[in-house]
Amino acid sequence: MSEDLKLKTETSEKDKAENNHSAHEMTLTEHLEELRQRLVRCIIAIVIGFIGSYGFSKQIFNYLMQPLVKVLPPKSTLIFTSLPEAFFTYLKVSLVAGVFAVSPYIFYQLWKFISPGLYESEKKYLLPIAFFSGVFFIVGAMFGYFVVFPFGFQFFMGFATELIRPMPTLREYLSFCIKLLFAFGVIFELPLFIFFLARLGMVTSKGLRKKRKYAILIAFVVSAILTPPDVVTQVLMAGPLVLLYEIGVWIAYFFGKKEPHKQKSSA
């Protein structure tokens, strides 16, 4: 009798939650308007970050050059091959720095756009996830700068000889750095993404363990897409990506939605 009452109570609470969720469903037009508002806010934030970073663009770029300068041969410098290249380089540096500076706010807008499709009990995780999304994004970029850049540049400069001297251009170097910084920033979001899916009950630690071999394969495929076509940078990205996946497995184990224990009914 008590088990039937408990089952009815759980069912009624579930129905109530589903009704509450359906009452907040949005139409396609409302979703598009919501998306427009979020995008406008993100663009405004990026513009503010760009303006704030432009005054420090030379210092930021000089700091960005340090991993390469340390391994360049003596008297070697970066060059630019067109008159406006240096000017546009500083603009790009300011834009990228602005994006990283306001990345927590951008992730907050992204998660707020997703929030209408969540239950009230799930929305309480939005603010922490948005905050740590920005933090992990920046930490991933820092990993790329402090770990991958020195090792990768040292490897590439090892092919220089007396007859082959490196003469990297501003545009090529900046494009290379931006691509890797954003790539490492994105892959460091994996544990948070797994946490979010685990809280929704969409993935489990057991299921993630079963798919480990596929995850390793996908890690190398993603690394091949996001990094230059060389084995070193691909391994430097695939390795952390596999490690982050393993961290995600444990996150799903400790924080994932627990399945209710099925009780055997007495005869």
C-alpha cells in the first residue's frame, strides 16, 4: 500500500513538472527573437572588449610573440609583406583579446538561450556552468600558450639550417596562434559538456566507458581538423582531449543523474 502511494506521489510530481515545463514552451518566432537578442548582447560585449583591448594591442601581441621569439635564430624577426598587414594584425589581436575577456558573458548568453528547454530543477546549474565555461575556455587557451606553443615551435624550428632560415610573417603567425588558442579553449569545455548531459540523464559513466575507444578515435580526428597538418600538434591536442574525456567519465559517475532502484514487489 505504501509503495503504491509513493509511486502515485512520484508520478504526480513528474506530471506537474512536465506541465510546468510545457507551459513555458516557446514558439519558433519567440526562439528566433530570443536568439537575436542574445547575439546582439554578445556582439555589444565583444565590441566593448575590442575597444578595451585595442589600447594594449601592441603589448598583447608582443606577449603572444614570446614563445616564437625564444626559439627563433639570432637576428630573426617576424615580417609583414603588405603595408596594412601590421595594422590589421593589431586589430585582430584586439578582437581576439576582447573575445577572451568577455567569454564568460558570451557563454552565459549561450546557456540562457538553452535554458527555456530545461526544467526548473535543471536551470540552477546554468550560472555555475556559464561561469566555469568561460574559465575553462581561458584555461584551455593558456594551456595552448604555455605548453603547446613552446614545444611545437621548438619542434618546427628544429628543421632550420644555414640554408633554410625561418621568416614567418605576422599574418601567418597570428592565424596559427588564434586557431590553436580557440581550439584548445573549445576542447577544454568537454568536461562541462559531459556534466551538463549527465545531469540531464543523457549520458552515463558506464556508457562513456563503453565508448572509450570511439572517443579516442574521434579525439584524433578532431585534432586533425583543428590543428595544422603535422603529427606533433595533433598529438598535443589529442592527448589532453582524451584526458578530458576521462575526467568527464568520472564527472558523469559522481554528478550524473542516478537511476531509481527498482524494488521487487512481494508476492
